[in-house]
Amino acid sequence: MSGDLVTFGTLLRELRLAASLTIEGLAETSGVSVRGIGDLERGRRAAPQRRTVAALAEGLGLDEAESERLLAAARAGRVPGYSPTGVRSFPRGIDDFTGRKREIEQLTDLARRTAGEGRDDGPQRPATPTVVVISGPPGAGKTTLALQAAQEVADAFPHGQLLVDLRGMDDDPPGPAELVLGVLKALQVADRDLVRVGPAGHTDLYRQLLADRRCLLVLDNARDEAQVRPLLPSAGRCMVLVTSRRMLTGLDSVRRLPLGELDPQEATALLSGLVGADRAEADPAAVAEVAERCAHLPLALRVAGNWLATRTGRSVRHLADRLTHEDRRLNVLAAGDVHVSAAFELSYQQLTPTAARLFRRLALMPGSDASPAAAAQLVGHDVFEAEDTLETLVETGLLGTDGTRYRLHDLLRLYARTRLMSEESTADADAARAALHTWLLETATVAGRWYEPDYGAPPVDWRGTVDLSSADLARAWLQAEGANWLAAYRAAAVAGDHATVVEVAEALHWFSDQWTFWGHWPEIFDTAARSAQALGDPLVEATQLNYHAWALTVIEGRHHDSLRRSTQALAAAERAGDLNQQAWAHDYRSVAYRQLEDFERSLENTLRAAELFEAGGDLNGSLQARFGVGILLVDTDRPAESLAFLAETFAFMDEAGDRIAPHIAHFCTIQMHSVSAKAHSLLGDWDAAVGHLHTALDLDRDNPGMTSRMFNHLGHILLGAGRAEPAREAFLSCVAVGPEADPSKVADAREQLALLDAVPPSGDSSP
């Protein structure tokens, strides 16, 4: 067998036996330890470095040719093998690695720059190592990403590429001294050098060695900062990738790369690769469902893919249906000895009792995320204490955060629920849920009343746990906690707590104008109307029926249903003898008739509403009715009359002053400028029309529904004026408003943009 095909260990043994030396004898003549020689011959250590080979050649008494042969075998033999403390050369990357393109590009760019490719440090700028902490929840694919990146940049680090398993999830992980020694041995430091410096000098030797070399280290599965810190080089062109479930925030001068779940496209691509293209293409909807029910978590996707790959007789749809049931989803996500829940269990068992309790109870949050104030209700702590515990859960990788709110990954939420059911009584869980719901509804009521004419700021004796000192803060809270307080509201209705349901809906009535297209107002006011009927109070019933009529026509465009609801409201208001609710019923009937283009009945109801509002002394309602007349005059092609009437309405507002609630006056001012713009456009006065809409947009604050409508209106007016490019900008602004925009206006804006794209631009840039 030729020398270049013989492994180093085999060749060393041949040469030792040819020299009639025992391992002990070679150790004595070469200075290499008995254990080191034995490991090399058995292939349990990677081939040694040049100085060790030279020592062995001298000990064997080799001539120049044989020495060169041994050195060549050493060069060829540096392949993955055993070494102490979990230190080994990199395994090959995963063949089906999918996604993480941005992260891979970021890591490879850092690696090239660290290794000195394309950079000149200059004489005054010493080379510095790069340390990247890759953190994320269990199953996010941190190790896979690190190894994939390492494989792609290995050639930039010719002096060594090592994977060090820190075993951070073990009960007794290796300490820094053991890990440093393992890396030194993997880098082929001679035993005599280790003995010479002694254990106390290992860390300095380690850092000196790395400072002189270009090495790539992956410190995998780190437990905490103390385990990692001694392993970080202080100088040189080394790169260190640290993977950990914890964020390791105590480490300084490191780059951070947090990982979450894959995006939907990456997740389906990974799953499709695992199950095979034919099966995936046969039912792409099922593949997407499996990916979604795996919460796009790489570990869960691999488990699901491997389960299907070994069960070729099962369809992807079969697994999708099995994963439908949340209560058994984690049990289904198991393949062989790999269980998704087992990965979660390792992190959970390391939590303190306080953190574990909050983690379990976060499963009671009805929405996808929580604030510290909400979390505090679940465990009976103050807000600051709850926030500290939430941050602990973030640090351990069990919780995500955007800086203000905290989110459990979907599968971790299911795991938290299983821990809650097994470790706490039903009574305790119900009590925690009830405390949360009570707090949510009480806070929603106080926040919503900022927009109610007879309330405003919270009462001086209110002792809430969130800052509601302004209407903007109240609005922000209501929107951030929308999914949570809505769930609490539904629970109150199911429990028959009708008084609370009505109180909350009443408090949110005027606020609903600020968040029109959230999507849940029809349900909220329909629920409140049913609760009002159960309470047997005709005035309360009329009020909530009116609110529901508004939601049906304005939000859902169900104008006939709205008419039926407002007719019921009118009957209830007449039974109660209440003029204001009778007026509102006529006002909402007017809106529905106007949308149905029955302008005669619309005007009839508007004028009747105005009479009743005036008789009842409701200035807020009177303003609404006057505004309605202005709209009707425009819709019936009487723009000049509309402008005159709107001028009178502006004067009415000025005269009423602060007797009209400021936010209602503000809302109506914006609307009247919008109607004025339409009237001017009908008269062909394009500049005035555009001016009114710009004024309305300048006044608009944080009302996406209204903003989207005005941008759409502006686009159409500009089109009518022949100003195509400014119109395009207005339609683009409408589309850019976001998910809270009026969907019908966004759809129309997209259609107009498509039409504009089909026509060459005119170059007109008039305002």
C-alpha cells in the first residue's frame, strides 16, 4: 500500500513496529505521551501538527524520505475524529439545509472580514477576533445554522475548525478549565507543553495559540456566560460562533444573531424537501397546514418531515389532520427518539419556581402576546417584578420580545399549557384567568372613556397598573391588548355577566371611530345589544342596537341589516321615551339609506334626527346630523348648497366651543374638510379640493381607517384634475397605510395604480 493512501495512525504503527519499539519506548525517545501515541495509532485523535510529527520521526530514527512520508500522512489525515471533552472537527453540513439566507450571508461576510480577506488592518490596527452569539428558542436550528455557515467559510480558517459541545443542558456540564484543555489537545498542543505551563497557564496558552492562528470555533449549546467567557480569544483572526438557548447578555464585544421560526415559504420548502417533491406537489395545501401547525419551527418541521418520510403510505393530509387537535399536537410531533416537547423540557427544568409558574400561566393569555402589567395579573406580582421574570424567560430562550411585549412561540404555548394542567389545580388556573379578565375589562373601560363626552381622563382615585394619563396612551393600550380584552369580553358574555358587557361596550363607543376597521366592532355591539335585552332596560337596549346599526353599515356594508337594527333601536328608544336615542336611530337610518342611494329617505331621517338632537340638547349629535346634511347635498349634486351649509356648521362648532367633546369636534372637522373637497371637485375647483384634503390629512392623527379613505379620495380628485403622478403618490400612500386601513379603499387604490401603470406617465408634477 502506497504511503499517501495509508492513514497516519496505521503508518505510525507500521514504522514503530519496524523500529522494534513499544509505545512506551517511542514515548521515551520522542517526548510524546504514551496516551497520545496510542490515540493517534487507533485513530482516536486527529493527525498531529508538524512539530509532533517531527518529534515522532526523530524518536523513530527515520530518514528524510520516511519523515516526509509520515508528514504527508499527517497532512492528509486531518479528518474528524475523537478528542476529549466533546471537541471535534466539523461534521459536514446538512444536505437539505433550507432558508436562513440573510443569516448565512451575514455570518460568511463576518468570517471573510475576520480572516483578513479584502481588508488591510495596517500597522497600527491589530487583528481582532469576531464572536457571534446565535440564540433562540429550543428547536430553532441554531447548531444547524452555525455548522452550515462554518462549512461555507472553513477555507478562510486553515489552522483549525473545531466544534466544542458545551453540553449546556446537562445537569453537570463541563467547566471552562476542562473545555480549554480539550481545545488545546484538539489543536495538537504537545503534552509536554501542557505540563510545562500547568493547569493555571492553560488559558493563557489557549489565547496565545489562537492569537497566532486563523481558527474557527463553534461553541455549541452554551449554558451561560461563565462557561463561555474563558473560551473567547482576545486577539488574532479567529472567529467564534456561540450557540445557546440563552441570549448571554452578559458577554461584551460580541455580535448577536437571534433566531426565531422560519418564514412560511422557508418552512414549506424544508418540509417539501423532507417528504419529497411528488408528495408535496400532490397536496401543497396540506404541506402548508403541517408547516403552520409546526409553527414553522425547524425542529418540529424535521420531526414531521421524518415521520412522513418513513411512512410513505401516509398522505401529508393525514398528518395535517392529526396535528389539528392542539391538545395532542406535541405528542404527534415525535419521530423515533426525537420529541419536540423533550427539547422544551430541558429548558423548563432549569427555570426557577417563580419563572416556571409565570411560564405556565402565560398559556392563559388569550392573545398572542402579553405586557408586563397583564403578566402581573396572572401571578399576583407587581408589574416590575413580573417584568423581571419575563426577562428571565426571554434570556432562557422560552419567550420572545419586541422590547415592550412578550410572546410565547405557538408550540411553547402548547407546552406551557401541558405544564399548567399537570402542575396546577383547575381552581388555581381559573382564579388566575379570572384575575386577568377582570383587569383587562376594567382597564378597557377606563381607557375607552377617554373618548366618551361625559368622562375623559381616569378618575383621581383610579389605581391602575398602566399609564392612561392621555387619550393617546389609552388608545395605544386598547390596540395593543385588543385580542386579550376581546377574549375577556367574550368570556363575560358567555358567563352571563351582562352588566359588564354593556358597560365595556358603552365605554368603547366613541373610541370605535378611532379604530374603525379593526374588524370586531359588529360583534362587540351585537353582543352588547343581546346583553341589554337580557337586562330588560329599553334605553340601554336602544343604545346598543344603534351602535350595532352603525357597525353593520360603516364597517361591513350590510345596509339593509343596519336598517333593521336601527328600526329596532328606534322602537326601544320610543318605549324608553328617550329623544337622543331616537335621534341616533334616525341618524343611522339616514346613513344606511344614503349608502343605498335612497336620498329622499336619507334626508328625511337626517332632518328628523336634527330636530330630536336639538330637542334633547345633544350638541354632539346635532353636529353629526348637520354634517350628514352636508354629505347629502353633495351626493344629490348640490355642491354650492353643501359648501354653504358646511360653512354654517363650522360656525356652529365655533359657537359651541368646548361644549362639544374635543375629539368629536376634531373627528367631524376632518370629515367636513373631506366633504368640502368633494363639493369643490364637483364645481371644478381642483386647487380648493386638494387644499381641503391636505388640511384634513394634516389634522388626521392615528386613524388609519380615515387616513386611507382620504388618500383614496385625494387620488381620485387628482385624477379628475388630470394630475396623474400626484394621484399615483396618493394611491400609493393609501396602500401603505397598513392592515387597519379601509379594505375597500385599499382595493380601489390598487386597481387605480394598475390602470395608471398601463398608461405612460405624463410628467405632470403639479401639487
